[in-house]
Amino acid sequence: MKMNCLISKCLLRPQTYSRLIANRNVTNQPVSKVHPLSKNPLRTIHSETISKAYADKIIQETELSRDHLTPELNLHLITQSCRLWKAQPEDSPFPEPFWAFYWPGGQAVARYVLDSPYLVKGKRVLDFGCGCGASGLAALKSKAKMVMFNDIDEVSIEAVKLNGISNKINVSKTSTENLIGSSCEEYDVLLVGDMLYDTDFADEVLLWLDNIRKRDKLVLIGDPGRFALASHPLKADLRCFAKYHLSKTTTLENNGYSQACVWSFL
């Protein structure tokens, strides 16, 4: 399948969080202070109106899809039937719509949570780099005590809220702060879906997660076999808890990755 420019951009470039690598001295700051959105007409709208403007655009430019590992969840995604699938990047109303794609690692984590609800039931959960929010929604569906949806892209947060509405799940806690390096003491479980896409960034994230799990936190990492994880020294400290075969559509959209695993520290 020949990829158009916008889709190729999303697949080949690191996701939103990797931009924080250049801001190592800036931690726990709102997204507006860490990485203002690129020049976009929506940014001129009053802050209270931006959310609705983005929500309207998300509804307009995506479609609800169950064509993934978690058909229990109906998600706003950019699919082949959407205008943006064939659009040029400059024609997109969104700066970087990584949230509009259900990445393989995220699918695996969400599937595992739905299959093993006891892991999150009654627990405080962080969906780190949440994207479309599927992992966190799976946790809420599995009766987690609370879920914090965290992504430095504020458009992602609007997509999460819409996906919550689509699934009749209440999304009450969201964050656009850079949490890398924080203790995460307020959480029992961390869900990390497909965030190890860049070697340098993966090193930063894995070292952080390794410190967190030493505080008796459960860390679940979803990954389709990217080099950044496969080549990392901490890979030896991880155990594959589950492996899932991806749909044909997901495989084609993700450079041929045909399966995804859920990893956790030993």
C-alpha cells in the first residue's frame, strides 16, 4: 500500500513526546510552555473555544472505527476512507495527528488490559503518551479506580474525551505535562503503548520506567518489535506477558509489523 505524505509523516517521525528530548531542562510544564503548537489558525481562538474547535475538527476529519485488536472500543481514527488519508501535511488542520492512529503497541496494551482486568481493577492508572486514549479507556472499562490520560499534545486530549463519549466512558482526568522524570507516586499502574520509537528517547523513557517499577509499580509496555527496545540493555530485564497478531490493515499501516507484545519488568 502506497502511503500518502501525511500518513508517512506520522509513521516515520517520532511521536509528539520525542520533541521533549530537546527540552530536557523543562519538566512538569504545561504543553503550551514546552512546545507551543505550530502556526495554526485555531491557536488564535480563545482558549475556552479551542477545545470545541479541535473537537469539531476531529469529528469532521476522522471516522469511528472498531477495526483493531480492541473492537470493544469505538475510536475516532484517520482511516483510508478519510480525507486526511490522502492529504498533504500542509492540508491537515492538526499539527501532528499521531493521536489519530492506533499504534500496534497501544493496541496490545489495551487488549491485554481488557483480557486481564484484575491488573487495573481498583487501581490508579497512568496512560502515558496516551494518544487516542485506548489503553486508559480499556482500564476504565476494566474498573480502574481512576485513570490519568497524559499526552503533551492538547489535541490528543480532545480526541481522548471524544473517544470516551463514543464509548460512554467518563474521562475526568487529563494532563498535558511532561511527566518523564517524575516519581508517579500517585499511580499504581503505568500503561505505555508504543512510546519506544526512537533510540535516544527510548533510553530516557526506559530508565525512567525502570526507576518507577522499583517502587512497586506495575509497568506495562506495548511494542511491535522496534529496534529501540530490541537493542536496549534493559530489554534483558523485561518479560513478554502477551503477544498479539495484528490485523492486515494495521500491519500495512505500520511498516510491516505483524505482531505486538506487552512487556513488563521482571
